[in-house]
Amino acid sequence: MIRDGATVQVFEVPQVCYGATNPALGNKAVYPYFLSTIPSDSLQGMALASVASILNYTRIAILANTD
């Protein structure tokens, strides 16, 4: 369980987040008071793959940083 999501559930206070993209937070059975204003990482990945397909890209490079 993600700590902040568990905290708002105890007090039944809605939490709206602009940057949380963890797909687990979309589980309303576990986090009924959590809302995010952006799609989860899994949906963003599917959207990127769709755009790459539409644009006929044959190679894609992904750079990541863990800082």
C-alpha cells in the first residue's frame, strides 16, 4: 500500500495529485479517495506506442533517470 494513499483513506479526505503515475493508485478498492490529473504510466506507454505506430517510426530511444 502506498503511504499517502493509506493516510487519506483513514480520514476519508479526497486527495488530488498532479504527478502520481503509479498504476496501482487507480485501484479504487484500495485507494477510493485518490484522484490523479494525468494518466498512469501504463496508459502513457500505450499512447507513446500508438503515436510511434501512426508516425511509422521504426526505432525509438528511451532515456531514463532515477534521480
